[in-house]
Amino acid sequence: MFANLLAELQRYMQAALESPSELFAILSVVVAAAFVLVSSFVKTMIPLRWLAIGSNVGFVAYGALHPSYPMLLLHATLLPLNFFRLAEMKRLTRRVEAVRAEGELSSVWLRPYMRAAKMRKGAVLFHQGDIGDRLYMLADGRIELVETGGSLAPGQIFGEIAFFSPDRRRRLTARCAEPCTVLSIDESTVKQLYYQNPAFGFKMIELVASRFAADVDRVNADLAKVRAERDQLAAKLAESD
């Protein structure tokens, strides 16, 4: 059986060598298959899209020359889709690089990906314990963080901690202390930006770390206040004795 298979392969290769179009078709499908194989080891999306485009071109050439019309139709359809996705990811990457050059998570940069909403005073954006599915930025007004008594000023980004916590739960309740204009971006776009470019990922981690650092400072300040009150009470009790 193996000998018959080998003989058939030899005859096929001999026929292919006698036909330039058939030989080109074979080379095309081999290169396309190699691109598919290499893509299994690639983790980032832009190189994956380039490999997908290369494999599409190879399979289109094979489908046209062999011919194999289902393969030709499938990869001729996938080719422009992969080009579109590649262009979309490159636009995201260029914007992230602009953020990196500015050294900050610019509200001007994020605005094209965000949806604006007018909120009345007292409106709640999310409650403590809700599942986090959007990142927010305050464009106008003031947001109150109910549990801590803190507030956010225009230009500040918030709601990112839920994306990084294991349970994806909101840690605080965000409520409009006055009429507000709030911009939001969905989780899917945030993940695309995060995975496509390390600069954006580091900025997000930096933002989360700064939130936790502020929480630690606040807890330490509260503890220092409690200790001071305890010491004052102890001193008064000692004086009364």
C-alpha cells in the first residue's frame, strides 16, 4: 500500500514538473499550509493577520490553478476580511503609540472609541458588586464614589479595576453628584487595545496600580487617625486617674 502511494506521488510530481501552472499551484498550497502551521505558534494578532493573508493568497492561487472552486471562493472571501481586520488593528496600534509618545492615557485619543451619554444628578453608573463590562471617562460634571466619599473630576478614567479583578466585580458605586457627561468604551475594544500593544497594557496596569496605591494611602491615613484618637483618649484617661 505504501509503495503504491509512493508511486502515485512520484507520478503526480512528474506530471506537475511537466506543467508550470500545476507546479506553481503545488508551491502555492505548500507555502499556504506553511503559513497556517507557523500561525499556530504566533501569539499576537497583527502577525497572525499577515500569516492569514499569506495563506489566503496561496490557497486562492491553488484554487484557481488546480482548479478547486470551493477553496477559491472561501479564501477569496476571507482575504479582504483579513485585510480589513489588519488595517483596523494597525489604526489601533498607531493610536496607542501616540499615547506612548504623549506619556499619558489621553482623553483625546480615547474619544473616537467611546460613546457619550448625558447623565442626570443622582444617576448611578454602576453599583458595588456589579459585573464590570465598560471603561468610563468623565467629560463633564462630578462623579461621587459612594463607599469612600471620594469624587472624580472631568478627564479622569474610572471603572478599570473590574477588568483585572478575578471576579470582575465593581469595588465601588459610581453616582453622578451633579449632571454629567460620561464617555464609555466596551470591554471588547479595551481587550483589543490591551492585547495589541504593550504600551496600552502598561498604561492600564499603571492606572490600576495608582488606584490601589491611593486606596492604601487612604487606609493608612485612616489608621493613623484612629491611632491618634486612641492615644489622645489614653492620655485623657491617664490624666483623669
